[in-house]
Amino acid sequence: MNILKKSNQHLLEMLGENYPHDDKKHRLIDFLIINDIDNGKAIFNTLTCSFIWMSNEEFNNVLKEDLHFNMLKYLWDNYFFVNDDFDEYEASENLKTWLRPNVEHESYLKPGNIKSFTILTTMACNARCFYCYEKGRPQTPMKADTARKVADYIINTAVKDGSTIKLSWFGGEPLVNENVIDIICTKVKNAGFNYYSTFTSNGLLFKPEKLEKYRNLWHLKLGQITIDGTEEVYNKTKNYKNVKGKNPYEIVLNNCYFLMDHGISISIRINVDNYNLEDVKKLIPELYWKLHLKSHKDMCNIYCYPIFEEGDYHRTDEENEKLYEGLKELDSILDSLDLRDIRRLPTDIKYSHCMVDSGESVLISTQGDIGLCEHYSDDNFWGHIDDIKKKDIDMIKSFQDYMPLTDLCKNCPIVPQCLRPKKCEDLKNCSIYIKDWHIRMFKEYVNNEYNLYKKSLEQKFINNNTCNCGEKCSCGEKCNCEETEKISLWKKILIKFGIK
């Protein structure tokens, strides 16, 4: 057995000592992701975040507990083994509750502790996507006077320890009202803050002639841009206003290329449903070639995500089955072109979902109201920029309400890494298709982590087989110089992992 990543010690301390009781049956904990790899099993414990590799022979002896004492002790100490009456689901939920930031503590969302600000510049948009969850909301723009007050709010509430703060521009389409971005960034910059900007945008309104502003005033680091299909599907889906005689698809691709070429990263989100599923299979390779992603690999990642089921829109079981099967194929296409970020295994259980329940991030509406989530752009506010001391605790608490465990959670290995906020329409309801999709992603993370570990062994092997003269030595032989190679330990490990 090889320990690839040790458990989170804080979690182990909170869980307490785990050991076998002679009068009880023993079993493997439900929270294990197990992948067959290199003639063995790569196993990740989603509760303690320990990651190990065992040979097939060792794994076959696990349930018999016919293992070396030290190996058996590790499996018990780190909650791979549990007594039959241990309730890992209750333990997982208790850990999340204990670790979650206390909304009522004075430090939670306290002025001087805020690190991230999501700012709605306008609720107007130049596109008319049929699936938009903001459809029907008032398209109010932020006024210049409000923008100046927003900047003052940021200056008065942001961390003062020299940390870099994040300004996330959202809408509507944030670039429809870029004047307020200029106002806010100018005041924050003049106040001496370190900051960077990110955008959630359709990308149509970026202009090459404004590069200097993007870099030196906005400190633009990342743009998330939605591209939902090849030219015909994209232009029909976006249904842009006032673009007669222009090709929005080509403009957006040119803008993506321009931003990447000038050091600004792009995250392309592809919203997928059954209507565009087949088209997206053509889109991904088209983006690869048109955006020259072979040379821009470090500046772009692409991911596919199912269109939100909100309001009156819900898919049938048959539609969901088709969609999530299609998403697997799309991920395979992305992987074949090396377009997805390498996701690592978590080092802690998931007790906060996102900016909403982090206690360090706020949303600022076009009217200066303070909230927590961009999906709630016209209600559920807990304060206002005019009064930085006002804090509606009950409203803040409501964003820390999560769905209870259901029958679908039984025998689910990723329960410790799953949260379903009650206020999140997209996440609060699970299904067998969503469950399988997320388990599959964790299996990918296991493979990623294992391969990175293997590469680190290979590098150490190379380092240990380089003599002081700088020459690489052949396995088991002496170098031409007087130094002998240092091989035994890493060679044995590599051989055990099946690396030739």
C-alpha cells in the first residue's frame, strides 16, 4: 500500500479515534471512490481526504483484514474501515455544521473582512437568450452617483491587510454600462488597493482599442464568456439586439482570441441542453482550431454545464438521461483536446458551497442593495451601501439552509463533498443522473491526482539518477564519471507502480 495523500488531520481530530470492536462486525466506509489503475486500486476517502493505492492482492485481502499490522492500522485510523454501527452520514453532516462559519459571529461579513465583490452594473442585456433566468426582471442600470457610493463601500469594507481583492462584474451584460466600472475602479485604484477584475459576459462588447483600460484600470484577469453553439445555433440562441449586418459569433471569437493573445484568460462556458447537444460536439473542435488553443492552452479552459431547470422549465427523466449521457461524451471530447483544467482532489470536506456562504463575499445590486447571490438580483438583500453596519442576520442565515439527506444519498460516496443549498434552484434537487455525473467527475479527479503523483515519482527518479557531472545514468549501471547512480529506492517504487 502507498499513501499518496495523508488525511486532513483536523477532520481526524474532530471525528475522534476509530478502532475495531471485537463484538461488532467491520466494513468499509461508504465514502470511498475506488478506481482500477496500474494493477491495483486508487482509493480516495471523501470524508477524511486520504488518498491511497493498493495492489489488487492487498485489496482482495482488505475485507478479510488479512493485512500487515501497520497497513491495517492506517485503514482504521483514517476511517477506511469502520464498525458496522458507525453512521458516516450523520458524522459527515455534523462535521459540516461544526466547520461552517458562524453567521452570528461579529467577524462574519464584517467591514474590513470582505475579499470579493460581485457588482451588477446593469440588468439590461444586448442578448435575448431564451433560457435566461433573469428574464422578466427590471432592466435597471446603475447610475454614476451610485457607482461612486459603491466604490466608497468597497474602500470601507474590503480587507486592509494588503491582500488582493476581487471585483466580479455581472449583469445583465456588464459591458452595457461600462462607465460605472471605470468610476469604481478609478476610486479603488486611487485608494491604493490591490485588486483584479473578472467578467461574466457574452463577450460581444469587448473592444481591442480599449486594451490599455482593461489592463491598467480594470486589472482584467479573467473573462467568463458563454458560447452555446456553432455560428447558426449561437446567433439564433443569443438573438442579439442591434447587430444588423454583423456576425456576432465571429466577433465574439475574435474578442476571445484578442484577450488571450494579450494575457487575459478566458473561461468558455457552454450551456447545454438537448436542443444543442449534437451541435456542441462540432463546436468544441471548432473552438480549438479557430481560437488557436494549442498555443493558448494556458489562457483558456472550456466546460459544459446543463441549462438551469428553473421556473416553469423542467426536463423529463428521459430528457435528463439523454442530456447527462451527452455531457459525458462532451467531456471526453474536451479531454481529447486537453481543454479542461486538471481538477485536484479536495483536502477538506465541503462545508461552504460558494461565495454565497463563504462570509467573505458580497453582491452589490444596481441600486446599492447588498446581497449574496447573483441569482437573487432584485430581492433577498441583507443590507445597503449607505449603511455598512446594517446586517439582516435572518436573511444571511437563510443562505446557509441546506437540503437534508434523502434516499438518493444512501450509498453515495461523495456525500461529504456535496452541499445542496435550499435557495439554489439549480442545486437543491438531485437525481440519479446528476448523482452519477458528479461521481464520474470525482473518479476523474482520482485519476488526475494519481497521474500527478506518478509524474512526481518519475521526476524524483530522474533526479536521483543524475550524477553530479550532470549526465543521466542508465538503470542499474554506473555513469561514465566516478559517481554511481542513486537508484534503488525510487526504482523499486516505480516498478511497483508498473512504470517501465
